[in-house]
Amino acid sequence: MFPLRSALHRPLVVRRFSPSLRSLSRTTPPESDSKEEPTELKDRLRQWTDQTALTVRTRADEFTSTTKAALSKLGFHLNKATGYEEIETLKRRVVEQELRINEARNTAQQAKATYDAAVLQRSNSQREVNDLLQRKSNWSQADIARFTTLVPQDHLFEQQETHARTAVHDAEEAVEREFSELMRTILARYHEEQVWSDKIRSASTYGSLAALGLNLLVFVTAILFVEPWKRRRLAMTFEKKIEEMGAEYRAIVEENVQEIGRKIEAQTQLLADSSRETVVVEPIAPPVEEDLLHRLWKKSQDREVGATVASTAAVAVAVGWLLRTWLGT
């Protein structure tokens, strides 16, 4: 009794303490929150990626559909402008005619199968009638009834065979007619393609001639107008450059001449100063034949005469330097 009672009371004890376990599990929320946060973040990230992928896919589908529609419209307008639309119509007619001839062939095959079945059925009926007629003298009541049944049935089978033969003939004629129409459609398509190709070829020829004429016109225009203008422009530029170089050269020459003039003036000034300082003693009783030399010496001591001689020498030196530089260049 006691073990049974204890066993019966165990679940009650567990049930009594189960709320306490739940309370303990509720009293420790940080771990569950820390585990729920990454899962929630993953769910949000997965939803965002799925939504983004769906958006990108829908936009790509819309773009492809609009692109296909635009290209189809462009092709339609291009075919309409070049006259290829009639060839497309003939292509569709050829495809439709092929479907029709396939249907006609299937109908002819079915009619032929029906005709074969009708011929076999009538041949069986005729065989049975011939068998009955061969043993006509030995007919029984059942043979008489069978003969009376087979005669109208044979007539019906003959009519069915006739209709089947007519159907086969009509089906074969329909196949021939559809085949002829297919050949006419193919020939019309071939003719239109040839006409279109000739038109495109002639257009390309005229386009090539127009391009050749345009190139020739551009070449002649360049030879007659552009090249002289370029030569004039080049000559003007060269002359301008020569003038600029000449102006620069003249400025340099003038600056050098002024510098040489300043140096010569400085040298003459030094010579004049040195002549005033050094020439102090006059010769004592110069002889008569030296009177001309004495006068020349006095004239050379004159400042104006010395400046004239120095300037003449400076000009001569400058002219010689200019001639040397000009001939050297």
C-alpha cells in the first residue's frame, strides 16, 4: 500500500512544485533576452535581404519587359520603314500553310484508314454472301434470315466504301491544293526577299556613292579653301614670329649698343682725366720741324677732339661687332 500511495502522490508533488520552477525560470530573464536579441536581429536581417532581393528581382523583370517591348517596337518600325513587314507576313503565312498542310495530311490519312476499313468490311460481307450463295441448295432457315440481313448490309457497306473513297479523293485533293498554296507562298516570300535584298543593295550602293561624293567634296574643299587658308595663317604666324624676333633682336642690339656707348664714354672720361693729370711738363724749345706734331698733340689734348675721336672709334667698333654677329648668324 505504501509504495503505491507514494507513487500516486509523486505527480502531485511535481505539480505542486512546477509553478515554483516556472517562477524560477521567469526570475532569470537576462539569458533568454540575450539569446532572443541575436535571433530577432537575424530574423530582421533575413526579412530585409528577402525584401531587397524581391525588389531587385521585380525591378529587373520590369526592366527586361520594358526593354523587350521597346526593342520589339523599334524592330517593327524598322521593318515597316525598310519594307520587311511584307516578308514577315509571308513568313507567318508559310508557317500557317505548313500547319494547314499537316492537318490536311492527317485528315487524308484518317480518310484512307476509314476507306481501308470500309473495303475490308465490304470484302468480308461479300465473302460471306458468296459463301451463302455457293451453298444455296442447302440453306436452312437461319441461312435465309442471314442472307436477307447481309444483302442490305452489303449495300450499306458499298455506300460507305463509296463515301470513304470520295473522302479519300477529296482529302488528297485538299493536300495537293494546300501543298500548291504552300509552294506559292514560299515563292512569294522568296520573290519579296529578293526584291527587298535588291532594294537594300541598291540603297547601300547609293549610300556608298553618296559617301564617296561627300568624301570627294570634303577633299576638294580642303584643297581649294582649307589648305590656302592654312598656308596664309601659317605665313602670318611666321611673319609675326619673325617680327617679334626682329623686335627682340633690335632691342637687344640697342641695349648692347647703349651699353658699349656707356663703356666708351666711361673710357673716354678716364682717358680725359688721366690726360689732365699726367700731361703737366711742356717740352722745352721744340724744334721747328716738330711744330706740326706739337700742334697735333695739343689738338689731341683738347676735350672735344678727344670725345669726337672716341665716339668715332666706338661707332666703328659697334658697327664691326654688328656685322660680325650678322654674318656669323
